[in-house]
Amino acid sequence: QVQLVESGGGLVQPGGSLKLSCVVSGTFFRIWTMGWYRQAPGKQREMVATITSARSTSYADSVKGRFTISRDNTKNTVYLQMNSLTPDDSAVYYCNSGKFWGQGTQVTVSS
């Protein structure tokens, strides 16, 4: 059974930073493409960033230059470093690999 467990969300002021983590159970983590998605109230879930097994990354235009996705295969963990946060970044952030999803972690950007 594959499980994805996110952590690191919270309340942060505009301009602040947060780092999300997602620990994945599963023997084959190192070959999986991992992704971070987010869903704000009343909006569709959208891709934020992805990273392949070869560490090739892609980002939504709205977060390019502010967010960085990375992975540590020794810890079965994928990270999302989020800088220069704005209220538009407020959402529930989900970790994903293929058909598997985490439970989500809330990020709220507000003064």
C-alpha cells in the first residue's frame, strides 16, 4: 500500500516562505515522477511542480522563480520550497505520484 504524507503547511504572511515535505512509502520511490498540486476553494486542482526520477523539473507559470521542487531518494521524500508567497498561493497542497495522492496540507498566506 503506497502512502503519501504531507507536512509543513501553515499560516504565513505575504512575502514569507514555507517548505512542504511529502514522505512516500514504497520501494520504487526513486523511479517515480513526483508532483505537488494545489486546490483553492471554488477552484480546480492545479499542478504546481513536478520532478522526474532524473530530477527534471517543471513548474506552473504562476510559481516559476518562487517555488523549488526537490527530492531526496534516501529519505523517500519530495519537497516544495515556497518563497515570496502571496495570498493567491493559499490552497490545500497535495503530493502526488500517478494514481496516489496525499491527504493535503493547508497553506494560508495572509497578514
